[in-house]
Amino acid sequence: MPDVKRMHPLKYRSIFISDVHLGFRGCQARFLLDFLQSTHCRQLYLVGDIIDLWAMKGGFHWPDAHNQVVRAVLEKARTGTEVIYIPGNHDALFRDHLDTRFGDVRVCDEVVHTTADGRRFLVLHGDKFDGVVQNSLWLARLGSHAYDQLLALNGLISRVRRLFGLKYWSLAGYLKQRVKDAVSYIGNYEHAVATEARQRDLDGMICGHIHHAEMRRIGDVTYCNCGDWVESCTALVEHHDGRLELLRWTDAYPESLSAPMPEPAIVLARAG
């Protein structure tokens, strides 16, 4: 039987994904692979932390699903999609190779993306706005280890939910929404990013880093965070008329990705 998703992919002008964390056990590679195979775009922005070199230092973990994601990205680049890789803090090694190409993939520290309706967005990972990462690397890595343990527990919960036929759900994301300090940190980060866009006289910012998908107006600029493919499995997409949309891919599929669903993605937010 032919693959319907590949024959009739969802078509966008641009797609932005961040915080995939290939090489980390919590990476939801099978959801991302399904997303990549179900979509087509002119430009694909990989907005940092695509490969988790921090996690790989603690032990090599690279299942076939991670290979398939890499192959899917390279196939898009080979067949005409402009693929731009913007390194983050977990894959900062690639910042030693800025303004170069790996095959058909271009590596940049940041870029300005112009939407079809003429708006200009700065695209970068966002770790430069995180004081903990910039000023206390050891503390950031300690926090990363604790986060890894939380996601391991999330994996156990996910397997139990799968036994009962329930959809994917993130414990880490649930706690992040409800812990006061985390909410305050996210808010401060968002305003710092928005301030940068305003100072550069841009219409908005597209980033990642904090694993919190969001799209909203902050003053006179539009703040967009792609989210991640560890907790929320989200992507930011641009339609051919310039409209931006934030999608949560797991909301459209059961845990097994086996049952047909009426809609390919759930819209979290839209921006004109």
C-alpha cells in the first residue's frame, strides 16, 4: 500500500524545529520522523540542540530511529529544501563551523527570516539569553542531569499509558507549567528575547532552548518558540501567505502512531 503521507504531504513555506536532542534517551524521534515524512517545505530551520552532545558524553545512545531522522533531513536537503542548521548549547561544537556547509545543510549562528507577508524574524537557538547557561555552565549541566532523570520517569509513565491506549503526555511539561519558579523563568526568558528583537528593529524572534512552545505578542514584537521533540513534540510552520502556526504533533496521534486520525496536527496558536 502506498504511503499516503508521502504522496500528499502537508505543504508549508517554512518549518522551524528545535531541541530534538538526538542521542538522548528522551528524544521522541519516531514522532519527529513521522512529522518530517508528512510535511514538505521550501525552508527547514533546525533551531539548535538537534544533536545532544552533552547526553552522549554520559553514554552512547543512537537507535535506528535517530538515524532515520538524520536521513529524512538530508533527503529534504538533497531534493530541494533549503536546510539551515543553527547550533544550540547542546550541539555547540558545530559553532566551530559557522558559515560552512555539510553537504546540502548550511550552518549559521543566526539568520533573519523574511515571511511571505514581509515580516522579519531573527532566528537563533536562544541560549545566549539564559544567564545560567552563559555564566554557570556546571550548574546548567547539573540541571540537565536532573532533567534527564525526570524524563526517564516520564518514559516509564509513557509506557504505562501506552498499555492502556492513551495518548502521549509529558510529566516534565506538566510540572513546568505549574512550578512557580519555572513559570517565572520562562516569562523572563521570553521578555529578554522580545527585547532583542525590538532593539534590532525586527518584527519578531523565533527560538527554542527552554522546551516551551509558545507564540504570542510581547509589546510590539511577535515571540515564537518552536518547543521541542522531547516533551511537547512541536514545530512552528509558516504558510505560503506568511501566517505562522504552532503545531503539537502528538495531539493528533495515539501513543502507538498506528490508528488513523482525522486531523494531521493540532494547532496551538496562530499569528497573522
